[in-house]
Amino acid sequence: GSSQNAFAVESFIDELAHAAKQDPLQFRRKLLAGRPDFLHVLDVLEHKGGWGQPLPAGKGRGIAIHEAFGSIVGEIAEVAVSDRGEVRVERVVAAVDCGHTINPRTVEMQIESGVIYGLTAALSGEITIKDGRVEQGNFDTYPMVRMADAPRIEVHLALTGGSKWGGIGEPGTPPIAPAVCNAIFMATGKRIRALPILNQNLVGRT
């Protein structure tokens, strides 16, 4: 349930931050004051992700952080939303605390693939039912994000060590949907509370 829970919680945390007129990253920092491992991930993410730097109109930057399989992953997504409501994810920056790592390149590759998998589900991964059966049977009817549409992905280690050895197969997936949707809000003023993004009307600004 990490992907569903991260989308619900991190989207709502973002709404709370904006309702409180606070920066979403700093708002999370206050809530996580007793978790130095989470705070370290946020520190790395803020530094590497260019948080707070201005973006042109029609673009937004969103953040999400989640712990799954003993690893903490925070992600910043930068998106562009066209006048026709088309979303393009241009950049994703991830910070990862899995405690320790033997091969950092393995961590990087796993997070990259997790981001692509999560983006597919968030952007267009709709499961539809017709005559009592699922219509999507394979990757011809459930297409993955392809290289031409993939964002630039940057992965940074934020290891806290100690006795923790977290997993790294799937933790990169849960934060991407809320990070992208929070970025869309920054670009358009519109909140997304249901996925996939493909079904949302993002034309115009609020």
C-alpha cells in the first residue's frame, strides 16, 4: 500500500502547507523534527533539487517523501503544463537513505526504474473494465513511459548508517505521484486528488 498511502498523505500534507501559507519542504521539516534520518533526506533534497529557485510560468516544482521497506526516499519533480493541459515531467531529483549501500550504482538504477514505473501509473496507468473484464492485457494496452517522454532523473545518497539496511527495489516509486501532482498545483493552482493525471482537466489556471 505504499504507493496509495504516499499519494494520499503527501498530497494532503502539501495542501496543509499551502493552507498554512508555509513552504511545503519547511512544513515537512517541522513535522519531522524528531526524525533526523528524514531531515537528512530533506536536507540533501533541498540542496540538490534547487528547491526555492524560481521557475517560469507554466512550470512547477513539487516534493514528497516516504518510507518503504526500511528506506526513506524523497523526490522533487519539476513539471511543465502546456496551455492545452498537457503535462510533461522534465526533471526528478531523488534523495535516498537506505542506511548503507554496497554498490551505489545499483541504488541509482533501482530508483530510476522505480520513478519510471511510478510515473507510468500516475500519468496514464488506467485500468478499465468492459463486460466484466479488464481491458488491458499487456504493455501494448498499458504502455510504460518511454525514453522520449522520460524526465532527467538524478539520484543522491543521503545515508545515515547505523544498523539500518533498507530495501531498494521499490522505495523509489511511492513519492513520484504526489511529487508530480504537487508540482502541477504549483504550475496551475489545480489539485489532483485522483489518478491517472491523464483524466484530469488542467486547462487554464486557478
